[in-house]
Amino acid sequence: VTPTDADLQAACKTAYDQCMQATPQATQKQCQQDATCTATVGEAEACYAAGLKQGVELMKSMPSCDKITMQSLQPEDAGTSTTAQEPAECTAVSSKCPNWTTVAAIY
């Protein structure tokens, strides 16, 4: 059975409502120094800021639940691109820090 746009919209609204009702869970991560990383704090901050901005723009480009359709879920590039591109601000950090995980990698 192929889902309809109405099915998709209902599932989206259910997921959205559940997310909005959930209590945020705090997580605690420990920072560990990477002796092989030579990037500056400023370079890392610029990378994270660019990655977060990229994420916000991605979210803004997504249709709301009442506008989402099966067609809107089809990749415009026929599936050739599955991940966000690393922001230019992250190039230096990625090259200087082999264990770096960019914000873009999270998406």
C-alpha cells in the first residue's frame, strides 16, 4: 500500500506533536583534547557557527506538515546527494584536525 499525502501529513503532525510535548533531555559530554588538532579556537567556532547556520537554513527549507507531499520528499538531484556539504569555514579545521566531526556531519 502506497501512503498518500494525507497519510504523510498525519504522520508528520503526530511526530511533530510528540516532539513538542517531550521534555528536553540534557546531555553531558566531556571535551577531550586531541593532540593532533592544530586548529585555533576561532577556526573551530567559525566552523560550528557556519554548520549551525546551515542546519537552520535546511530546517527553514522544509515544508510544514500541512504542506508536505510525497513528491516533496523526492530528491531534486535523483538521489545523488544524501548529505549536507561541509561549510567552507570548516575546511581549515577538517584539514588541521583529523578527528574533527563537523556540524554538517550530524545531519
